[in-house]
Amino acid sequence: MKKILTVVALALLILSGCSKSSSTKTITVGLECDYAPFNWTQVDKSETAVALAGAAGAGYCDGYDITVAKAIAKGLNRTLVVKKISWEGLVPALTNNDIDMIVAGMTDTAERRNAVNFTDAYYASNMVLIVRKDSTYAKATSLADFAKARVIAQKSTFHDGLIDQITNVIHNTPLTSFPLLVNSVVSKDSDAMVSELPVAQSIVTSNSQLQIIEFAAGKGFATSAEDTTVSVALRKADTQLQTDINAILAKITAETRTQWMTEALSRQPESN
């Protein structure tokens, strides 16, 4: 009888241990934590940031990608672990099982699909122009209205390449940051700047003299999905995880995604 009780007790202990393990199961995300507002590294703890784990575990990572990763972890009922990995090392880390997913502003391309699978997009850009409210372009409704306008965009981005879609545009020299772009428009050195809609919404909120020019279908910039969407990267074998994450992403409304981006922009460190 004592032996039976011992076996039962041992079985209960094992079951208890299994229950505890499943309730604390983790999912590890990799990202470079250096691509604000999607992701950045910060020294101080905050309500939205997540402590870094692994070899590069000094500090915290925050940003739009972290917000999305936390929503995924919550939907999966797992604890989120964040690893800071260089951009070039992200796919190898995923395929080597060092991380479970990449949420790093990564675009789903045919080349990358040779190595990994992608979920549905979790962010899609809508390209707009920002102008001064007192500008002659304030009532513009199409790119054609910006003929002979001085338009500017951020250096080394696909935004800058979009400017030449405007017929007879004056393509101003690109600048390195959005604050510099905003200053260029405010100071009347440029008539308009190229921006993604969520970023533009944040900008005009803190600059009352500026406004957004949105375009109806066929009247604005021609862009491809490769230019304007980002997705979660997963291992080829993790098809069930892909299905589960797609279900979670499907419940996140466009309004919520815009809000998350605006909030990320508002709290990102100035150095980013």
C-alpha cells in the first residue's frame, strides 16, 4: 500500500511539474533592436519595453515590433523572450532554432521564402505627403497637383525613390531624419515631404501648421507589397505556428495597428 501511495504521489508530482512547464512556455523573438520606430534598444525599464535575453542581454527593447510580438505571445499564452541579433544573423538564428520567430520590420520576399515562411502582413504602409496648411498644395488631391513642387524624403529609403513618380517635380536632396524633413517643410525649404500615414499622423499632431495629403486609389504613389508591408518570419516546419499567428493578427484592427505605430513614434528615444 505504501508503495502504491508512493507511485501515486510521484505521478502527481510529475503531472504538477508538467502543468507548471506548460503554463510558463516561452516564445523567443529575434530582432536587431536598432530600427526605430519598429524597434530600438533603451537603457531604462519601462511599461512597454522587454528586457533583452541572451549574449546581447544588456538593456531593453521596445517599439512597434515589440508591441506586436507581445500580442502574439499573449494570444499563444506564452511568455515572450527577446533576443537582440544583427539583421544579417536573424534568419540563421531562426533556422538554427536559436529563436522561434522574427518580428523585425522584415518584408516577405521571394528570396527570403527560400529559407523561411512568412505570416500575413502585420504592418502596411500608406504613403502620403505632408505640406504646410498655408501652402498652395494644401488642397492637392493627386500627385499631378505637385508638378514643380519641391518634394523631399528620407535618405536611403524607398520613400526617396517615390518622388520621381511626380511629373516635373523638383526632387530636393534627401535628409537623414524625419525631424530634419519636418524642419525643411516648416521652414519652406521644401513644399512637401514623403511619409507613411502613421508617421505623418504623429508629425501633424505635434506640428499644428502641417497637414496630411492623402490620395484616392490611382491618384497617389504606386508601390508594391514588397515595399510597403512587413510580416513575421517563421521556420518552414512551423506551419501550425504560422496558422496560429495569422489568426491572432487577423484580430488586430487597422485602427489598432495605426495607434500602436503612433504610440511607438511618440515614445522612441530622440537618438533613434
